[in-house]
Amino acid sequence: MIGRERLLIALEHQEPDRVPFDLGSIQVSGIHQIAYRGLRQALGLPESDVRLCDTIQGLATVEDDVAAKLGIDTRGLYPLNSHNWGIEISDAGDAYAYHDEWGITHHMPKEEGLYFSIVEVPLDKFEISAQEMAQFSWPDMGAKWRVAGLRQQAEAYRQAGYAVVLKDAFAGIFEFAQRVVGTSNLLLMMGLDAGMSGLLFDKLTELKLDYWRTALEEVGDLVDVVTYADDYGTQVSQIISPRMFRKQIKPRVKQVFDLQEQLAPHAKRLFHSDGNVRPLIPDFIEIGVDILNPIQATAKGMEPAALKAEFGKELVFWGGGVDTQGILPTGTPQEVKDDVRRNIDLLAPGGGYVFNTVHNIQADVPPANIIAMWEALQEYGVYR
């Protein structure tokens, strides 16, 4: 069974020959370049000039030899955006600096720096006039050059038997609004001046729609999964109340999902949010989410068994394969295998499950633990 066939069967809530495996098809299912180099060595593969698919997070592009060696079933299409395009690094004293197309400034420490973090946002104030919002230099997210070459890439992946996943061009409207005005400013706006935050959300929604029109007109017939990533959860609760989400965010996200369905009706919609999003899951289903990622099982309310029992007929679970905060970086290989087996036993029965870690594999994960994770998937991820 080829990878695409395997994934499509799982997405229809049926059991293929084994649990499909994703690594690196999106910017939240990947692997840090340091861990990736260690993995290549552990697999007996030659050193390579690792190309980053996400410079901000330091994520490596998973190469063909790794995909073949591990039996990965998915490959991702990455549009050109502020995480992988036009990146010019400058010196900022004890840090490297990057000023992106949105006007956001990122820094990475020179000593032991692993990724870039935001240090300055372009509209850092609570009271922003409609005129200031209109005059801001918004990037052209519908530009054709952002998806240049993706069709040829998608055709090659299809021919090789992979399922094709199309990444979004920038983070979700709630998360990205924080990057434009700052988190505290946005939360104040949402609580005290919903009209102003609404203008910002509307503009970001407009840019989302511009991107998806261009992208799906270019490759929509070749993609199997489309994505949207917007973090609402913490370890114990939600960043904003479910009521606030339903009033200010949900209708706008629905516009994006509706356009995706219109232009690529065959593609499944993957939604990513870290943390505890348990109260919002019925809302996700209502607006058209087919797949939930990353299933952060250590967060309150996100217990795999309960999620599978309550939502397993409506949602595919993509992720949740191993605890990447604790067990994967610090556990023994056997502890990794035990965690993988436990999660597969809970999430895989009946199909509707795609194996991946909980978010990206970070730099501190030992190669032996990545191999242990993969070996456990081979052993316990087989449908009988």
C-alpha cells in the first residue's frame, strides 16, 4: 500500500495496513535541524547540507532519503513566506536579528540559540486608528510568486506515492494578530474595543483568503490536506474564553474553511492548536474541521481516550504519538516506546489516526529516542 492510499483510508475513518506516519509535512510536525542531523547519522545516511523549511523555528526540510528510510507517508508544500523567504540576518550585539516582511523583528541568541523569537512588533499599541490600520504596509499574500514551483513539486510527490499536504502562508488570525500589535494589546482590544480588533481580524482574514485563492487555483487538484494553525490553548485552559472565540474568531475562520472547501472539495481540513482546546472542539467540527492536530495529551482535557470516544467518529487525530515535552527528550528509549504504544492503542483503533509527535521534534531529542519512537510505530502501528 502506498503512502497516499494509506493516508486517505485513515482519513475516512477506516483501518489501512498500518497507521500513516507524518514527519515534516507542516511547520508543526517537523524536526529541528540539530535533531535532524543526528537522525541522519543514526540512520546511516550521509551528511547533507540541511535546508531549512522554517528558518524561524530552525526546522529541517525532510529529504527524500530520510522519507524513504522511515516510510513517511506525507510530503508538504511550503509557500514562500516570512519564515523561509527573503531572510537577511543582521548583527544585534549578542543576538542575530531578522526583520521580516510584516515589520516584525526576530532575535536569536548567538550563544546556544536554537530559533528566533519575536522582540518587536510593528504596531505596538492598544489604540490604533482605522487609518493607521489601512496605511500599514501589509504583504501581498495572494502573489503568484509565493506558490511558484509548488505544482511541479506536488506532481512529483503524487507520482512517488505520497499524500500531499499544503501549508498555510502565515499563522492563524488570532495568533498572527498578536504578532502585529502584541499579545497584551490584542487581548485588551478584544475585551475593550472589539470593533478595533475586528478590523485587524478582518484584514488578516482578507489576506488569508487571498493566499488560499492563489494557492488552490495553482495546486488544489493535487493536494489531499489543507491546513490552518491558530493556538488557543494553554496547558490547563484557553488563552481566550470560548465565548470570545465564538464571537470574534470563529466566523472569520469559517470563511477560510468555506473557501478551502469551495476550491478543493476533496481535500481534508487540518486544524492545529496546542494545549487544551477541549471546549472548542465542537465549534471546530461545526465550521468544517476534519483533522485535529497535535493532540497535546499532557494538557488538561486532552486525554486521548476521552477524545477518541467522544469525537473519534467526526475528527481524525493527527499527532499525539509521543510526549515531546518530557518523554521524547529526556526519557529512555524504552520509555519512549511505552508512550508510543500507549497512544497508538488509544487513538488508532478504527482508523482516523495519523502518527506524529506532539508538535516539532526539538533540538535536544537524542537520535536513539527518535529511532525508538519509529521502531515502536513499526511494531504497534500495524492493523491486524
